[in-house]
Amino acid sequence: MATVPNYEVLDLRHFSAASLRALLDIEKPWKVLYRTKDYLLAPTMPYERVGDVPNVVFPSSMIHFAETNKLRLYYGSADTCVSMAEADLNEVIDFIKTHSF
């Protein structure tokens, strides 16, 4: 089993912030199994690109719905609004594994 922590990356070249993910060993959480090289979440929509702090998305919480195996991610957009993204957990894990360093 693995855990899925969230961390943010600030890209000063494009003045944007985006979200990456990693899979950690459940028994040894300091051991990184996979870490994405590509963003799972990046500012693309107008409400994510225009606001008090433009071109920024910052995840704040995630809920896993076991009955549907869906993840629901709540995140801030451009320091102006709260947004929500939903994905299948298996697809997220596959993405992390296939887009890792």
C-alpha cells in the first residue's frame, strides 16, 4: 500500500504554481516510491489564471470515496475562489507511476 501526499511547485519561469503528487511506502512513509515529473493540476481555466494571485492553484484537501473509488480534490484558484476536481484513484496512481522520475 502507498499514501498519496500533495505538494506544490512554484514555477518562476512562468509565474505559476501547480500541484505534483508522490506515492510513499505505507510502512516507511519517508520512502518515496514514485514522484511525478508532470503536473496533476495546473492553472488552465480563466478562474485559475486571473485573480488576486494569478496563475496559481493550491490543493487544500482531498477526500476518497471508497464506494466509487473516486478522489475529490478541493483547491484554491488564483487566491480568489475554491474549486473542486474529481478523478478515479486508480487512474491517478497509474498517472503517477507512468509519469515519474
